[in-house]
Amino acid sequence: MSLKSKGSNAERALVKMFWGSGWAAMRAAGSGSTHFPSPDVLAANKIRRIAIESKATKDTRKYFPDEEIKQLRDFADYFGAEPWLAIKFDGIAWVFVNPEDLKKTKEANVFSVDDIPLRGLSFEELIQTTS
Amino acid sequence: MSLKSKGSNAERALVKMFWGSGWAAMRAAGSGSTHFPSPDVLAANKIRRIAIESKATKDTRKYFPDEEIKQLRDFADYFGAEPWLAIKFDGIAWVFVNPEDLKKTKEANVFSVDDIPLRGLSFEELIQTTS
């Protein structure tokens, strides 16, 4: 499976999880089609709105370039949404991370499997959190 | 140009209009990829959220099947957004219509060019309206 279709399948799984919990969610059209910032998935209920950058990886850590984080924050700020990262490590349930809780490297931001206990939220924790 | 790419271009034009007015907006991924309801475009600022079904037509009237309207309302209800239709008639600026203001036919709902003065909003009116 290509990286692109793997990413799309991960996004569809996220969308399904939100609908299954009484939220509405949708995937964004391919980001190549626009020069405006856009998250991968947008989810909301009557109270909260969540803009998500989602990644599936076979590695034990995931890097996010500064620009990717900036675009997520920009979109969330204009839209009135909370910015979140959703990471699917192989064999582990989805982890949700506040961009502020990434570790900063020189030109990127990283979250590793070891960070999950202290700084990762499960899906259930995410949708119960009030920001 | 295919009907599909014509629709995509219309959606991109809408997204650009919202960003140009200080709103955030995004296009949804192809609706064929999911069985969950999804609008064509979602736009929001810190106060309002708008779920849009958008259509471009060369005709002087546009029909919306009942099911399409129902899905738009369902999504908007779960998401906490206002449902709107955006119609681009040839040679006329975008018109925004509240689903309640469509005329009901047997199995569809119609809005014609003649309805614009009484029941259509311009883009500027839409983003100034408070629901």
C-alpha cells in the first residue's frame, strides 16, 4: 500500500471513531490542491472543535516539521478549533498529542513511543478533555 | 472540463473567498470515500461554523434531492454548524440559500434565479448574518 493510501486509510479510521462517539468528522481534500492551511481531519460536536494532523508510522518516533505545526496552529486559530496531532504507531492504539507537548529538535518536533505514558492521550481521553 | 473538476474548482473558489474574509475554510475529501455525511466545504471563524453544499450550474434553476438536504442537515446538527447551500449560476455571483428557503417539489427542492432577490444571500450578507 502506498504511503498516501495508508495515510488516507488512517484518516478514515479516525473519522469513523469520531462518528462512533457522537461527533461529526470529515477528511480534508488533498492538501496539494490548495495553498491554504488545512488539517487532515476536522471533528466537532456542539461544544468542541478539533483540527487534527494525523500520521501513521512503523517507526517508534514521529517527526513533525516546524512548518507543518505552524500550519495546523494557524488553521485552528482562524477556525476556532483545538490543534491536535494523532499518531498511529504500529500495534498501538491511536495517541493524541497537544502540539505543545512535542519535543523540540533543531528544525522539527518529535514524539516517541516512550512519550505516550506522560504526554499522550487515548481517544477516550481526548474526547473527554475540556480545553 | 468534467462536472467533477468544475465542482472542485467552484469549491476552491469558495474556500478562497472565506480565507480572504478572515475565515478558515476547507474542502472535504471526495464524498465517495465515506458513508458518513459530509458537506462540500466547511468554513468557520471564532464565532460561527458553516457547512456548505455547493453547486455550479448553467441552468437557471438548481434541484437538490431530499437525501442531499437531509445529509447536510445531519452533518451540521452533529458538528454544531449552520447548513447552507451555495449556488453559482453562470454569470451571477455566488448565492447562499438557507435549506428552509428552497421550494419543495415532489422528491427534491429547488432554487431558481428568480428566487435570488427574495431568498438568496450574497457572500457578504452570509458572513455578516448572525444565526
